[in-house]
Amino acid sequence: MTLSTLPPAAKTYSSLDAALDQRWSHDGVALAPCVALVGCDGSGKSSLARDLTAMLDQEAPTRSMYLGTGTGDLGRRIGQLPLIGGLVERFLSAEASKAHARSDERLPGLPTALVMFAFSLARRRRFARMLDLRRHGIRVVSDRYPQAELPGRFDGPSLAWTRRGSALVERLARRERDIYEDMAAFRPDLVIRLNVDVDTALARKADHDRELLQSKLATVPTLRFAGARVVDVDATRPYPEVLATVHDLMRREALAA
């Protein structure tokens, strides 16, 4: 399944509510608003998506959608299984590490590439469900959002299309890039970038690697999400303050009923 792209907007809107008629699916159906919460691990995306959805759903139908690959949570759940859990978790962790490798390295072998491509297909299925909600007039708060700007990390394609590898794996990488470009073409109405420092992120996610968190923190400000409106929020503040700030942003700019 290939997701169709949005038609070009005729003009730039400062008010996202005024741009409602510029949101269209491939079949000509208007799409309800979508706000994406992005940021490094430990920035509070999941908690905010849950709590904001509960608050906004009292005003109009609103749902939260997780649009990541889920590799980390899946690995932790598998690791709890008896006997084989630890072995499988280590395998998944190794595959994820290869996906975050430097762009000057070769593409992984076919088994690794197939694992990462399968996770991208799962993400595409979740993205299609999100679009279906929007087609039915249900507003969406997404935890993460796929991007096609940077491969190998931070919600982009797992297989870096800039690397060399076997002919089959290079073909997989190109196909995966097409999938991400299709998803990224559906720009969220608003991207809320939750900013934290590495010490705050580690305090909240003590089981994460400091170097990987620092890499993600350096990447976050570089992503443009196909030109979507991006608003920065200081997520190092106490959670109730961050929740109130983001809730106000959503109600004023993107998810007003």
C-alpha cells in the first residue's frame, strides 16, 4: 500500500483552523487536525499524548497514536520472557544499533535489513490507521512522527539509502525510503518539539545510553518535517507546567474544535 501525497496548498495560513479545507486525503476527504509531539527519549511524549488526548476528547473526538517503530519497548518485553528472552532482546538491540550506525558504513546484511524493514512496515500500518481516524473526523495527537530527511535514526528510514550494500538490501533501502516519503508528505498541522538536556533525559530514562541520547538531542533541532509548523517547548520544567503549555498551544493553534 502506498500512501498518497497531499495536493499543494494554494497559500500559507497563519491560523491552522482556517486551513481545515487544505487537509485532504487521496480520495478527496478532508482530514481532521493532527499534532505531533517530538523530542528525545525522556522528553515526556508518551505521557503528554495520553493526558492531552484525555483532556481534548472532552471537547471533541480526539485519539492518540504512537507512530514510532516500538523496537525499544518490544525488546524490553521480550527480555522478560523465560529462557530465550535475553538472547532475543540482545539480538534486537544489536539490530537497532546497526540501524543507528554512521552513514559512511555499509548497509547491514539481509537478515538485519529484513528485521528493520519489517518494523518500518509496522509503522506504516499504524500511520494508515492514523489517517483513517482523521478521515472520520477524529483529531489525532501523535507520539513521534515519521520523517524522510535523515536515515538511520530518529523516526526516519532504518536503512540509510546513502550507503552501499548487496543489490537486494539496496533495493529494500530504496523501497523503505519511498514509504517514509509517502508518510512524511502528510504533514502534521503542528509539531511540538519537546526540548530537554541530556541529564534530564537520563534522569527519566536511566536505562538509556548517554551517547545515543546526546546524538538524538543534536538531531532534534535539524528536522523540519516537510515544512510543518514547529513550536519549541521547554520540557525540563515540572510536568504540570509542560502539560498546561502544550494543551494551550493545541487548543489555540491546531486542535480547536
